[in-house]
Amino acid sequence: MSLIPAWRVTDAQPGRVVAPDERLPWPQTAALGVQHVIAMFGATVLAPILMGFDPNMAILMSGVGTLIFFLVVGGKVPSYLGSSFAFIGVVIAATKFAGQGPNPNIAVALGGIIACGVVVVLIGLLVQVIGTGWIESLMPPVVTGAVVAVIGLNLAGVPVKNMAHSGFDSWMQAVTFVSVGLVAVFTRGMVQRLLILVGLIVASVVYGVLTNGMGLGAPIDFSKVASAAWIGMPHFTGPTFEGPAILLIAPVAVILIAENLGHIKAVSAMTGAKLDAYMGRAFIGDGLSTIVSGAAGGTGVTTYAENIGVMAATKIYSTAMFVVAALIAIVLGFSPKFGALIGTIPLPVMGGVSIVVFGLIAVAGAKIWVENKVDFGNNTNLIVAAVTLILGTGDFTLKFGDSFTLGGIGTATFGAILLHALLRQQRA
């Protein structure tokens, strides 16, 4: 049995769903792969910067991790693996990172990240042995839909509050998401399929004209691109294993499981494909990717919500484009110049794109509810969804002593699981 599927070649008729085992002609598939690289790039670079990791290493490991995941699931589950934001709080707590420059205690965090990956692999193996029933019981559609929606809603404040530092920046965010919307609605064919990438390029050109040309805002600075090397090695770091850091970081495994489960449910709902049989393998693939990334000096990785948003918008779920995206990311991981080029994308433009993509993630969660006919006349479902959305969107935080803090997506994930179990028992 080949590890690489024999994709059926199909066309890109408007509105047609391209299934995971299909692909467009290679030139179009390559263009779509570039779009997925762009979609994941901002977050995959931002997460390591916030933790003091090497962004080029994170990009490299995202590509390696995506290929590992692809091979483990036999090319059946469309997914890109990138830096997980779930690790940011615990890594900062474990390393006492000051928040700027390289993290001097990165090795301690890497040991915890590897331990987290091991836990995810073990859960995946358990699912392979005894099936998915227990996971389905803990995380029914009302829970997974809420968790997926919360991933988008929890991130909403990032572009709105942190990626527009002036009135001009806010207007440019509006120009960006309007550009994406115009491409999505009024274009056809491959241009429409590449709505995120095309909208970003259009908005960046508008930004350059208004700033570099007319002096209305901070101009795009290309000096770092000129000075950056074409080829360069990312910074490899080995892990150290310390008990407190492992105990702090390893529980993130539950969030990775929820994200993977939500990803599979979302893609299943969008494509109509039955992907539950690959759930255990998906967990194993994510866990192995996190282990490999941590061993090299990279961040923990997870199935990327941004790419779910792109798939939802384009209706193309071919796993072939993720192989292309992974190979591009690996090459780019060894290119400081490309990293510098992506760094020239204006922050408000990236913010406008993020508004679209994060919104699409939230809608993907709602789609899980619709596709699974979740009954909100049932008070259990109603309370679980309502509380989960507010916990995640409001970034509700719980502190356990002086060393462990659970916030945002974490409290929403655990809250949804525990609240559903509690209310279901009461109803029974």
C-alpha cells in the first residue's frame, strides 16, 4: 500500500468541492499550496516570536510536521501543521521568558513540548486500539463545534486590538477584508480560489501606494530583504527534561487532541467524507510532529485553523496542496531572505486577512453544529455552547497556585468537556 495516494485529477469548476483524494493540475495545486503557506505564515511566525523561538526553525518544522502527518494518515486528511498558540502561556511560565529576543531557557520548554507530543501519541494509540467511542462521548458535536468556533473567536482580539496602531491602520484593515470579499464574490476560476492570497496582494499594493507613494502612514521597509541572506541555517537547539516544566507543558496535549478532533469534524462536515477512522492516526501524526519539532528546537505543532478557513472559502480539500505547502515551507525555513520578505507585509494588511480567516474558523465551528443537527432546544447543548463561547471569547482565565494558569482556549476546551459530562449526567 503506497504512502502517497494516487490523486484523481479534476477541474476547478466554480462551487465544486475538490475532495481530499482529488487534485487540480499541478500548476494550480502549487498556487494553492502557496496560499496555504501564506495563510499559516503569520501565526506560525508570531507564535515562536512570542515564546522567544527561532521563526525560521518554526517554519521548517511546520513543513516537516505536515509531511509526517500526511504520511501517518496516508494522505487522507487534509491538514497543515503549524505552531500551536496553546503552548505560549505555559512555555512563558516554564521558562520565565521576558518577552523579547531569544529565549535563554528554550531547552527547558523543548523537554516539555516533547513530553506533550508523547502524551498525544499515546492517546492516538489508545484510539487505534479501542476506537473513538470514548472520545466521541467526551467531545460530541456540540462540544467540538464550540471548541472550533472558540479558536477563531478567541483570536479575534489579535487583529482588532494588536494589529492596528492608528486610524490609518484600521482603515487599511477594512480595505484588506473588503478586498478579500470582492475577490471571493466577484471573481471566478482560480482567482476566486486564491481569494486570500489575491486579496492580500491587492491590499499590500494599495498600502504601498498610500504610504511609500503618498506618505499617509508607515512606509514598507525593504532594507531587511536586501540585507538578508538567500540561504541560511535556522538555529537548532537540544531539549532538557525537567519535571516542573514537563508537568506544566504536557497537559496541553488535551488541547491538541481537541484541535485535531475539531479539525477532523470540521473537514468531515465540509466535505461529506467520513474521516473518523483516521482520528487515532491524526493524533499520532500530530504527536510525532510535535516530538520531532521539539527535538530540533521548534515549537509544538497542531492542525492549523487558518488553513481550515482557507479550505472553507475555496472548497478545495486536496491533500496534494498540503504536500506542496510543506515542501515550500521546508525550503523557506532555510531562507532568511524569504522570511524578511514576508516580514514586509504590512501589519494592518495581515490584520485584515486575519479578520477574515479567524471569522471563517468560527463559522466552521457553527457548521459542525448545522451538519450534525445539534438540537439547541436541548438545554444541555444550549448551556454548553453558550458558556464555552463566552469563556473562549472573553479569555476566561483560571490560576492553579503560582505556576499554572489556564486561559482562553484551554478553559473553553476543558470547560466544554466537563460541563457537558456534568449536565448530561444530571439529565440522565
